[in-house]
Amino acid sequence: MAARTAKAKAKTTAKELEVRVLSASEPGFRRAFRELTDRRAEEDSVEASCREIVDRVREGGDEALLACIAEYDGAALERVEVTPQEWEEGVEKVDPADRAALGKASMRVREFHRKRIPSSWEMREEGGALLGHSVRPLERVGIYVPGGKAAYPSSVIMNGVPASVVDVPEIAMATPPRKDGSVAPEVLIAARLAGVHR
């Protein structure tokens, strides 16, 4: 019974992934085309909703942001930023084996990105013209890590480590809180390993 259910699910998934080809000469084209274009209206609706939230937070600041967090994430917070104590307590909750695995992942990503750091160079031509390429890290980087329903420590590492490798002075991370208002411990330890400052 379980095998048949899995096969049925696989077929449904494959069917959902098919690309639908429409021909203007076929009957029902207008209706089918309208169905496809109505999806775009849904996407426009999502974009409009997001724009409304951004405008609300720009106008109302942290107070509006905290209201949005309560409304969309279901968490009642008094402040946005994780305190050093909360961060430390979260890190301590991570199982040592998970801590070691995240440390190894962070180290591997760090080594990879160290080899990719572009360098500055310049040269002067015979006529006196100075040519070159100047590479400077950004002064501040913000990374977003999905969350809420699940923890994504790999997203922290993949986004935070490249910035820390080039010594960005301020790396800030944003992630949705869990229902109790906390951030997943695995995300906090990954942020520590990735070089996130706030």
C-alpha cells in the first residue's frame, strides 16, 4: 500500500512539472491562455502585498516591524535584535555533533571563498595613463535567512562566510522568529561560525 501511494505521488509530481504548450489554432486557446495570464495577476498581487508591508515599515519603523512580525509570524516581540545573552544561550543548546558539522561546513565554504578573492592591481602605460582595478569590501552587508517553520543554518553559512572572508566590518542577519519569539539555535551557531556580527 505504501509503495503504491508513493508511486501515485511521484506521478502527480511529474505531471505537475510538465510544460504546457498552447497553440492559437486549437479550440479552447483563449480560455487556456487566460488561465495562464491570471497566474501573473496572482504574482502581481504578492508583489503589491510585499510593497505595502515595506512601505508600512518604512513609515512606522520598528513599531510597525514588530506589528508585522506579530501578524505574519505569530510572535510577540519587544525588540527586533537578538541580545548577546540570547545568542549565547542559543548557541549552547546546539548538540556537539551538529556544532562540529556546522563548523566543518563553515570552514570548507571559507576555504573555497578565500581562493576566489579578487585582487586590486594597477599599471601605468608609456603615455602616463594609469589603469587598474580596485577591489574594496562593502562596509555593511545584510543577509536574509528563511525560517519560521524550519531552520536553515546552511543559508547563514553560504551567505555570511563570503562577506566575513573579505573582512566586511558589519554583517547583519535577518530571519523570521519562531512562534515563541526565539531564533533557532542552529541558525545562531551558524551565524557565529559565519562571522555575522548582528
